Amino acid sequence: MLYSFAGAPDGQYPQYGVVIDSQGNLYGTTPEGGFGGCATYTCGTVFRITADGAETLLHTFGAISDRFTPVGGLVLDGKGNLWGATSIVLSFGAHHPVSGTVYGVHPPQ
């Protein structure tokens, strides 16, 4: 076992696989866990795990105005950026919630 998730603050229920960069770091998402801010539940994370098992949160989804609940896997582009999708966004001022977004995360080098 390389890493075990605890829920908060590091993420919960990783289920969409991981992508690996040229340095051997693994990147993935959790649909739950993190610091949250989504009422009574937490909203998910984007994480990096190094070859020695150290986890870094790259993004914690959480505010109602933020996207949350990442779904599916990540795509790693040639510049090291990560791209993914969320299933839910709530929009105040609109009559209907938005049904999801595409997001980008730019990991520190």
C-alpha cells in the first residue's frame, strides 16, 4: 500500500484511477473528503502522491460558488497541467443549478 486516505482533510473514496508524470508522481481525484464547505458534507480533492507515499492536496473543492464533486479521471497534458470535470456547481442568482464544469489544476514544480 502506497497511501491510505482518511477523509478529511486529505480526501475520501478515490475511484477514478490515477495519471503518472515523468517524475513518477501519481495524480487523482476524490469525490468526497477535503476541507469542504458544502453544507454538511465535503466536496472532493485533487491530489498528488509521490513515489515515497507523500500526499499533497493540489485543490480542495468546497465553496458553494466553487465547483465540487470531481468525476472521472484526470488528463495530464504535455506541460504538466491536470484537467478534469465536476458533476455539480450551484449558481446563486440563476434559477437552475449548473450541471458541471471542466477545470484545470497547475501543480507546483
